[in-house]
Amino acid sequence: MKKLIKEPSQIVTINTFGKNYKRGKDLASLEPLYDHSIIVENGIIKDFIKNSTINKHRFDEIIDVKDRLVLPGLIECHTHTAFAGNRANEFLMRLNGATYEEIAEAGGGINSTVKAVRQSSFEDLIKIIRPRIDNFISQGITALEIKSGYGLSYYDEIKLLQVINYFKKLLPIDIIPTFLGAHTYPLEYKNDHKNYIKLITDELLPFIIKNNLAEFVDAFCEKSAFSSEEVDKIFTKAKKLGYKIRLHTEQFNNIGGLDVALKHKAYSADHLEVIRDEDIHKLAKSDVVSVLLPGVSFFLNYNYAPARKLIDQDAIVALSTDYNPGSSNIQNLHFIMSLAALQMKMKAEEIICAVTINAAKAINMNDKIGSIEIGKQADFSIFDAKNYPEIIYNIGQNLNSMTIKKGNIIYKRNPEIS
Ligand code: NIG
Ligand code: FE
């Protein structure tokens, strides 16, 4: 099956010349290609062809993207999409002066969503979560990471992972399940950390990997959640079992999480709102992706991560929504891109690399997706724009008009503009 993605205004290739990520100064180059179309064969990018030399009859299907912008399929590398209920009441409490940490301390926060998830069946969760994934696809997202972390019991963590894996099989995009049993201590283990960690290391981790329910293990290293020693214990076991590691760290406090992430060669260190200046170089010089989540800073009215310092010191920076009910009830990656520009002073080019190739690295898929290079999956987001800064300038607006996964159109805006 040979297809042609025909005559876009511009192809934003994000060519990495085989490196499959961009760090530091390299983030500022997108390698756009003009006057070319893309040849796709069996779902893979086969070649680029000059528009003046196209022979239409050589293709089984022509996808006309005239005057539109082609980007790699966008990648959401950090989300908590698998939740039930909402936390509008806590949002109001915060508007009246309470802080996120105070609410968590008082038994609300993550644990109130845990209660809602425990009350929901597998079928309930399927119904609640499906429209959220469809919404991401409509934004041009072709790979989506989803964490567990709102079950926090043997039964409910597995239930959440089974829901995520159900969508992984059913839907045409890549869905990457992450086990986040160490999100916080559930109320019944509030004063029994030892046994909750034991539940994770001795029961959940072996079962999940044996049943192929998750390839990544994440944790929340924070005063209100897990200490660096506790995270280290969980990661040591996880690594032994063959998991890949990621870590929520340096969100509100510096309690040693960054060193644990580096020690275990995590794929990413996420949040970093309060990373210390003197620690930036350690992360920036490593291969650990810095996943920045400016939606959290916006939603909690809190510090933004030092994106400029990280990039200037050579870090591999990615961006994501962190979509969740408590600290970033924002399901709009395009809005996050605008926030990164306005609040973290990232350049348009850096932002595009951060939601494509570097986000792909955070989920260990950067050899297959994240850039428009020959041999990679034919995953594209087709924007109704002449040039990429328009995506960031039109704040909160969805300019994606078509999402293509492995060469197939999986979303088309209705009525489509052609
Ligand atoms: O990434 N930091 C911890 N976890 C989420 C928040 C989850 C919640 O409040 O429900 C985050 O910000
Ligand atoms: Fe998160």
C-alpha cells in the first residue's frame, strides 16, 4: 500500500540526523522542508518527493494536505488520564486560599480521586476515559502515556492498568501504560509505609510485568508522598524485574529524588519546578529527559520549571499536560505549548521538539516516532496553518485538522477544510 501526503505548505521534519532526540541548542532547529510531499509505504515513511515530479498514478491513495502544515504526530508523554470523579470542590478551596499540599495533607488530593476510582467498575472507567482519549487524538496526538496511580490497592491498580491496556489494544494510537502505585500512600497505609512498599515490591511489580501490563514504573518523590529512600527501594526492585523508570520529582521540595532518578538511569525526571540551580547541570548533562509540565504551575498558580536554564545547559527537554483532576485539569497540549512560550520563555522551535521527538524519548519510542525521517512510522498531525508559530499563537485553539497514524487517517475535523 503506497500513499502520498500531498503538497503541504511545509513539512516540519524535526530531522535529528539519526540521533532521535534534541538537546540544548539543537532544540532550536526543526529542519522544515518546502515544495515536497511524503511517500508512505505500509505505514512507514519511505521518502520525500519534489512536488513538481509527482506521478499521481503511482499511489494507491492520495491524502491531500494542500496549504496545510505537516508535523510529526504529537506525543503526550505524561498524563493521568485514567481517573474518575472530579475535584472541583478542591479547586474552590484553593481559590479561597488553601494550598494543594494542605488539601493533600488533610486526606483530600490524590486520595479523593482514589475513592472515586475504587467505586468505579472496569466498565464505568472505560466509559469515562474513552472521550478523553478521543479528545487527545483530535489534537493530533498519536502516542499517549497514561499512568495508573489512583487505585493504590492490589485490585484497583490492576483494574486501572487493565483499562489502559484495553484502550492500547482497541485504539489506533500508541498507548503507553505506566505503573504509578507509588503515587501517594492510600489512607489505610498512611501510618504503615513499610507494608505499602512491600505490596508494591513483592506483589504488584511482579504481577504487572508478568502479565505485560506496564513497561514503566513511576513514583512521586515528595514530602507528602514517598521519600527518596522509599523510591530507591521500589526502583531497585523494579529495575531487577526489568522495568524502565521515570520519576515525579522536585515539584514542591528537594528531598533527593533527582539523585535517585539519575542513579537508576530513569528515562525522565518530571516536574522540576523547584530544581536547585546547582543541580541543573547534573540532569542537563545526562540522557534523562526533563519533562516539564507548565499546566501544573498555571493550575496551582506556582513556580514554572527553569526551562531556559535547562536548555542553555544542554538538557533534553520535553513538555506534557500532566492531565489530572487535581493539579492540572488541562486536557489541551496546544495550550501547554503556548504556556511554555509565554511563561517559560521557550522558543517556538524548542516547544515543537519538546512535544515530538523528546517526548518520544521519555517513553522510549524515539527510534520509531517523534520526527518525520525515512524509516519512521508515518504518524502526522496536519495543522490548518501556514507556519508552526501559529499553533502557539492561537492560544487554546485546536488547529489540527487531521490525525494520521501509520499512514491511516484516524481523525478528520468535520467539516474538514481542504
Ligand atoms: O503529576 N504530582 C503528583 N501527581 C500529579 C497530581 C495528581 C493529583 O493531584 O491528582 C501530578 O501533578
Ligand atoms: Fe504527573
